[in-house]
Amino acid sequence: MSNVFIDLKDLVGKDVRYIDARFDLVNRDAGRDMYQMGHIKGAIYWDLEKDLSDMESKFGRHPMISKEKMTKLVKQAGLLLDDSIVIYDQGGSPFALRAYFLLEWAGFSDIHVLREGFEEAKKILPVSDLDLNYPLSNVSPIWKDELYVDIETVKKIVAGEVDAQLIDARSAIRYRGEMEPIDVVAGHIPTALNFDWEQLKQDGKFMKQEALIEKLTDLTDNTKPVIAYCGSGVTAAPLYASLKEAGYENVQLYVGSYSDWIRENGIETSLM
């Protein structure tokens, strides 16, 4: 059973590398601005769209980045595969978990997401406003391509050719197609279940492992692969991580998500 999240109290006095992943989907400069105003001492900043997505790709609204871009990102950060890494954002947000997923994909093993956000962290941990640059590392990622799926695999799941369960992390009204504020086609990918990622939080933080087990254990058959998706692959990351935290052994992320699915399949999209 994975331990994705870490509590602030468990970090005091520990030697870790921090990554600040704060972001705002409405004000895209807000994350960098917040970082420059103050961040956990030693933290570098990774931007959801400039660093953690390939915004020039056609495969969804926040598409998967290439191995070349991810390799460059971790080298520029001076990271090594055995580093102890803690990622944080505003707390109860999906951005740190997007970074977590990509680091896991690249073969980093000692990575965690801070359950609390920066406002809580700065009360306990030292803070700085210095923009840091670490020496380049020569890290060579060990790719775990089994952690994500593309649209071709999703098509096979929908067709019944691959035995796996899709889980839609968006709100129920978007899943049912009753409201769609972003994508041009309402609804969901056929055969998908729905579990709103907002249900994973309590008091502005992601739930403890015991609560996640209670909430997610009976969601679906945990003996077969489960694939989390959302609108653009961002808010699916908390569901992906929480399913792992709850004991699901084979969890994957469809990074392109619904915005990628309707690119080829909009007319076929189910409102079931």
C-alpha cells in the first residue's frame, strides 16, 4: 500500500528537496508570483503548464510531457533518483500530485506530497524568497510507462477488449452531461464510473489513509486495473494517488483525459 501523502509534523528537521507546485487555473501567473513572494527554504518552482504539461500537444488540455522534457526538468532541478522529495501546493489542490505522478513515472521512489498547504507549512518550516538554481544533475530516469494510458488503450477498454475500469474524477453533473463549462461535448467516456475528486478532501486537506480506505475500497474491483481521468488530467491526479493510498495495486492515469477523448470521439461520447 502506497504512502503518497506526508504530514507537516513528519518533516521537521528532515533533509528533503522541496518542490513548490502552486498554481491557479484562472490566473496562470499566480503560482510563480506566490513562489517569489515566499516559499519553503530550498524549494524550486514547477509550473503546471510551463513545466508539467506539453501545451503544444494536441492530446488534451494539459497533455503528457515527453521523456525528453521530463529528463531536462529533473536534471535542471539537480535531482537524483534516490533524493527524498516533498512537493507542496496550496493544500487540497491537484497540482503537487501532477508533479508526483510525473516523478513516479520517471523512476523517483522517495517522493511525497505535503498534506497541508504552504500557508500551514510556513508556520513551521523556514521560508525564503530567493529564486534557487541547483547544479545540474546527470540523473537518468527509469521510466515506468505502465503508470499511464493513452487514447488507444482507452478505446480498447471501452470496446471490452481490455479488462479495466475507468473512473471519472469530475463532478457528478459534468459526468452526467448536465453541465459542461469547458469542453465542447458534455458527458463522459463510456463504461466509466464517477467519483468526484473533491470528496477526497476534509477541512481543505486530503484525507488520511484510513479515511481513504473507507471511502474508496468498495468503489470498484481492486483486482483489475483502474484508470483515473478527469477533464484534462490534472484533477485526476488526486484520485490516482488516493486509490493507491487506499490499497489499489494497479492504478493508472489517462493524462489526456476527457478533453483528449472527445478530440476523436466526441460524437460517440456517452451520457449514460
